[in-house]
Amino acid sequence: MESLLQDLRYAGRSLRRSPGFTLAAVLTLGLALGANTVLFSAVHALLFEPLPFPQPEQLVRVFDVQANEREASVSEAEALAWMEDTTAVQAVTAITRGSVNRTGGELPERLANARVTPSFFRAVGAPLAAGRGFEPGEERAGAAPVAVIAHPLATRLFGSPEAAVGQSVWLDGVPTRVLGVMREGFFLGDSGREAQVWQPLDLNATGEEVRGHHYLTVLARLKPGVSEARAREVLSARSRQVWEGQLSAGEPMHGAWAVSWQAYATRNARPVLLSLWAASGFVLLIAAANVANLLLARALGRRREGAIRAALGASRRRQVQAALVESVLLSAMGGVLGLLLALWGTDVMRGALNMPAGAPGPSVQLPIVLFAAALCLGVGVLFGLAPALETTRGPLLPVLGASGTGYTGARHPLRAALVVVQLALAVVLLAGTGLMLRTLSALADVRLGFEPEGAVATALQLPKARYADAASRQAAWDRVLSAAASLPGVQAAGLVESLHLGGSTTRTSFGLNGAEDDGSRVAEYRSASPGAFAALKVPLRQGRLFTQADRAGSPPVAVVNEAFVRKYLAGQSPLGARLAIYEGEPPREVVGVVGDVRHVSLTQEPAPAIYVPVLQTGNAGSYLLLRAAPAPTLAQVREVLRQVDPELPVERLEPLGDTVARARNRQATMMRLMGGLSVLALALATLGVWGVVSYGVRQRTRELSIRRALGAPSGAVVRLVVGGAARLVGLALLAGLPAAVALALGLRSLLYGVKPLDVPTLLAVALLMSAVGLAAAWVPARRAARVDPGLALKGE
């Protein structure tokens, strides 16, 4: 211990005597360690930290398995059948998401809502901060309206969770008693916007509702020791019982698919975070190689001092220990800087990932600090061990016999090897950034099928208590559209059930032209008003669009897109085709064909789609679309809709251009973060090339002066030095380009319009790295060309 303290004091004095070296090493390590700590905090929070439920490994999401889809939403009949089976599960709950209007405050507000079966609290195991959850029977029609509300909402409205229990809130025009308050920080993790209100869900499956009504999210808590595979087997057997006799001849039987809720909730973030964490690891290795090179140069310059210590009796082990203490001390100083940067960087990371409020996110906690400490120790040993061993071996006499203190000995290939590693890792990161740039470029060129610029949208929800039937909702939507069209500058106003590029869709199977619905034909299902197509500028290809006459009581009609025609009506006239969508409803006649639209995401090709008139469906919730120049203000929209219904909340207007930008967010985030890491890696690798070439020039000063004395022109000397750097770059490209392809394969789910083995990107990276590497070698090469030939004679 005493020797360690002595080495620590000596290392501190030594580093203070070399402030330039110390500052460069600490900054290099601090930036790299900070980036790793921030990325690990995000990975830990979203991927490794167990969800805040009891025994989270028992919680699974269960899907309906259909002929064309393994992960479909679930029907009421299936959910009820699974709830009755206790062979593999302890509890099963069904969930639907939407929104409710809260009135009674200064302004009506729209709250995210989840309707759940009473078994929700048992299945999820979510403890309440106050009150209780739902009991069986409270979901039935005619029962008193009850709700559980979120902790922030309870605190905002009533001051505390305890004070909220027993109070009433007006939800969709109905006084609703608060039974309980969710604990603070509760986050289910399946939605960008966590529910603020939970209400009981009544499942009333009938024979007519089994087919075509797959809309439920189902969670199940497995029994201890039951695997996901066993749960699939048991629940699939129950599905077969439900669908027995319900399917047409030849239609595939439905089943069940269970997957860990943690894996499902984090599957979109997983490839982004793991790829970024790997990239930050590359940056750390580059930084470690850079500092190792600095330490090696420093140690070689002090080799005579080490030889004197060895001659006086210092063992090689003690000298290696002293060198490692110095490197670990440097790493610790860099780690402290990295933690300070991480405190700021975690907030930046949360914003970059566009994480919803309430979601667990990156933060500097004890596990993160322990990770950073272990990383500092490992990195300190990693970059300190090789220089320590390299500079303490070899005979002492040549060193002691050399004059001065600047003995460098023979050339050290370790320095060149470290530079090759740095350059190769930088190639990998640059290739990843290049692929993401190509992806963003491809996404920018995607044909959306609609025109987002100049259009805005707001979500509206009619209170079902005051608009209980389709006729009253139809009249309300007529008034909404009329009021919206009266706004200054409005060119078109319409309603749609779901926004394009919103990330989700509704699908339905259907019968076609008298052929029975056997489940083989599936299309996206959307409702829209007559003005919606004009508001979005979706082109009409054939026939007509909806009119004000297409409402309840009129013949049922539909409009389809071009993808529908290509897949199901190729070679036929689509106009007049008959679509049987729901049992018990008359077939809908196709009256028009519109252009294809990217609906779910930018990277998903347009699927067959059916549009039906919103005034024939009686929807209670829709998005109001306005195309206007200039765009109306939120206050203007609120005012005209207040005249329609003063209890109709309008919280915000979203430009559709923002919706498109959000659809690109995952790739844009990946590009920004990987681009930042790549710039840092490239800068460190450039410094590495410059350092090793500069060191080589100093080491070969006498040789270069002899060459100059014998008549070698300055250009030949420059080519000699730059040629050595070119060999290092060439070796780095040979190692880095295959590794870049491997990284690209890991990023495949994030790429669009570009293949992992993209030759133009790899070629551009190779050219950039070559240019940067040779430019870094140019300055020391020019210095070498100006070596005084007289130095050769002075050396003699």
C-alpha cells in the first residue's frame, strides 16, 4: 500500500509538470467516457432496467395470430376465453386507448385515456398511491361511472392523491367518481403518451362481434415457471375453441402469440440504442489508443530515467506499477470530467430520443456511476499496460550510454498499430453515419401521396354522453366542418379518423363482389369526410369523392386507393365493386379511386386501403384537417368551435409538416448522434496520425538530414513521410471497411433506400479517411523536408 501511495504522489507531481499532456489526455478521455456513460444510462434505463412492476419477467403481451399477421390485435371473444383459462396465466387484462374530455375547469381539456378490464391491476401489479382499482361489475352497463387517475392529474386537480379519492371529475360530460390514484411515475410503456385516466372496459362479445373486431391490447401475467412457449400453446388452444365453426372453408385457424412485455415495449428503441452504445464504445477505444500513444511517447522520452531507476534496484514490476498508477490516475480524472458531462448529456439524450413525459429515461444513478468507475479502471489499465511493458524491457547499457534525456531507442511499431486501430474504428463510425445520411436523403425523396405543407390538424372527441347516437354525432360534425370552413384563409376542411404517418392503422378483412370473407383479403380501414381529400391534396384517380349526401341513411359507399386496385381488382373496373366489410351491414359500393398515401410510416409502402364516409360511421373521435393560407391560430380555432360546443377541447394545432418530421425522427436522431460520435472519432484519429508521424519525423531527424546532405530533394522527403502515413491508412481501410459492413447489417432495420453493402458510401468514407489521414501527415512531412543537412555532420 505504501508503494502505491508513493507512486500516486509521484504520478500527481509528474502530471502537474506536464500540463499540456495532462489536459490533452483528460479532455480526450473525458469526452469519450462521458459519451459512453450517457449512452449506457439510456441503454440501462430502457433496455436493462426491469419495468416497474412486480416480477416483470412474468408480464407478456398476447397477440392474435392471423393468416397474414402474427401480431394482430385481439377480439373480445378471444380475450374473454383467455381470461377464463388459468392453466398458464394468473391474470389477463384487455386494454383500449383513446381520449376523454374533462370539463369543469377554466378550459375543457383532452386527457389520454385507457379503458381496462377490472383484472388490469392484478395483471400489471401496479400499486396505487391511494384508493383502489376496479372491482368486477363496475364495468357493466348501468354501473356508476368510476375512474382511476394519474398521480400528476390528481395533484394538479385536488392537491394530493389522498384528497382525490372519492371526488368527482366530469369526463365526456358525465360526473365520474375517482376510486384511486396511480402511484407516481407509473408508466406502462406501450404508448408515446401515457394514460392520465383509467376507466373500466366492458367486454360483451357476441357471435356477430367475433370476426372483424380485433382492437384490444391484451396483457397476461404468467404463472411462476411457465414459459412464453407454453403460454402460446395453451392460449392458442383456447383461440381454436373460439374460432371453431366461425371460419370459412380453407381459412387458416387463428392462434395466440405471447412475447415479453419488456422486449415488446423496447423493441423500437433497442437497435438505435445498442448501435449508438457500440459506436460510443468505438470512440472510447479510439480515445484509449490516442492516450496510449501519448503515454508511449512520454515514456520513451523518459526511458533513460527508467533505466537509472532500474540500475538503482527498482524492479520491473515496480516500474510497471508506477506507469499503471499514472495511467489510472489520468483515466480517473477523465472519468470525473465524463460524469460531469454526463449530468448534462442525459438531458440532451432524453430530448434527442424524443422520450415521452413520464417514461424512464437516461439519468446518472448509482449503477451508472459504478459502470463509469469500472470503465475508468478498465480503460486506465488498457491504455497504460502496453506502454508500461514496452518501455521497461530491453538492455539498460544502450540507454544509459546514450547522451541526454531524449533517448528514443528503436522504432516502435506499437504506436503505428494503435493509429491503425483508431483509423479503422473511425472508418466504421463514418460508414454508419454515411448510411444514415443516405437514409435521410431517401426519406426526404419519398412520395408521401399527400401535401403536408399548408395543412394543420387537431384531435377532437365528441362526449358520448351528450352525443349518444349516430344522428347527433353526424349533426355535430356538420357544425364543426361548417365552423372550421368559416375561418379566414381556409381553403378546405375535413375529418379523418387517423392521421397519416401516425404510426398505426386499422385493418379489416372483407368480401369482394359477392365472394365470402375468408380472411385472405385484408385492407387498411379509414373514415374520412368529403373535404379530407382536398385538405390533404390526395389526388382523385377515378370516379368521385364523398359528398355531403353520403351520410347515414344513404346507400353505403367507399373509396379505395390504387394499391387496393392493383392487388384485388387488377384488370377490372374498380367502380361499382362491392365490399362486404362487417357482418350484418349491406355491401359498400366503390365510387372512387384515390392515390396511394404513406399512412403508417415513411418506410412502409402504401397498403391497400378502404375509405368510408365519416358521416356514415358515426365516429365520436376524429382529426379536424384545415388547409389554409395563412394558417389559423389556436385561439381562432378554439373560438369558432366554442360556438359549436363550449365543452369541446382544442388543445393544439399541429402542422402536418411536423408530423412528417416526427416520422423521420428515429433515423434523424440516429444520424445526429452517430454523426457527433463520428466527428469526435475522426478528430481523435487525425490527432493520432499527426502524433505518430510527428514522432517518427523527430525520431528520424538524423536519417532525414543525411538524405538531404546526399542530395535528396524536399519532395522526396515529403513523399517518404506521407507514404508511411498512407500505409497506415491503407491498413486501417482493410480492417475497417469489412467491420463497417458488419455494423451496417446491424443497422438494417433503420435503413431505407440504401443497402448495408453500399459501395458509394464505403467509397466516400475511404476517400475521406485517406484525405484526412494524409492531410494530418502533411504538416510533419513539410517539417521533415526542411531538415538542415548540416545536422548529419553535427551528429558526428
